[in-house]
Amino acid sequence: MTRVIKILGTGCPKCQSMAGVVKDVVSANNIDATIEKVEDIMEIIKFNVMTTPALVIDDVITIKGRVPSKDEVLELLN
């Protein structure tokens, strides 16, 4: 089953770092997932997130306001 991963953020350096970490983990572990970057502030507000970056996996907010480690992302996806 394909996982849906959303990275919420306006494009700041931390948001870009999170996107890089998530992409690396997905490709290195052959995880079946689609990655979407959500940069529209109105869309981000719909998730009730006030601090970015935020990581949403299958419509569940898993991380807010920080860049996770690769190990942490892998654990969330397994």
C-alpha cells in the first residue's frame, strides 16, 4: 500500500532539509510512498500546524517544528 507523505512548510531551509531526509529514507529503503510538499500557508493551517516544518504520514501529523533524523523517519514509516 502506498504511503502518503506530506511535508508542510513554506520552503525555509529546515523545510528543505526535512524534504531531503524523507526523500533519502524513502529511496534508500524502497518504501512505496508519494511525497508531497505543501507550501501554501492556507493548506498548512488546515492541518492546525503553527510551527514548520511538519511531517504528515497518511494524514497523521508525526513531527512538528524540527528536522527529524533518518532513523526517526524510517521508524515512523515502518
